[in-house]
Amino acid sequence: VQLQAYGGGLVQTGGSLRLSCTASRRTLSNNAVGWFRQAPGKEREFVATISWSGDSTYYADSVKGRFTISREKGKNTVYLQMNSLKPEDTAVYYCAASIRSYAGTRTTDFGSWGQGTLVTVSS
């Protein structure tokens, strides 16, 4: 079972987008969920993670203060609100469910990767 990220698109520098992450045929309510991104020619990197309860979040320094990860109780969806976007935020964004008992930051801490969604920030 894979997670699906959607909501990407083309936006100008300084603009905003909200990404959503959903799972088919499984619940996300018992898992921490993370967002990662991968720019062309670069390795996949951590963006943000949220605990299963939603009480704890953690961000990469590069997005801190601009991005907000959240989840709605009772809904099988995790969001990534991205504000003040910069050209260097351009990447394919992926979400994944934690396979650990904690909200990690490494790709190896997560599973159920699905197809990502492309975010392009024009200068």
C-alpha cells in the first residue's frame, strides 16, 4: 500500500502551495508521517515530519519558518503548507509513513513511498 502526494504545481517566488498526502486501504492515524523532496540530480532530502498524534513536528533548517506540516484527527490526510517559496524549493515532493516508533528524518525511517508531486518555483 502506498501513500499518494498531490497538490504540486507551478508558483512564483514568494508564493504558496499546500500539499496533501493520503493513503489508500490503510490508516495513517497510527504512524508518524514525513515529507521529503528530491531535486533533479540530487539525493532525496528530509523536509518535515509529524508524530502520529500530531503533537510533535520537526523541520529541516531550510524550510523552518516557511513550511508547516499538519494532520487532521479523524482524517487520513497529512498536509504540508508551503509559504514564501523559493526557486531552491523546486523538487518532487514525497510523503511516507514511518516504520519506526518515532518520527525520524532519514529515508530509511520511512516506508510506503508513493509517487510524488512536482513543485516548481519560478524566479
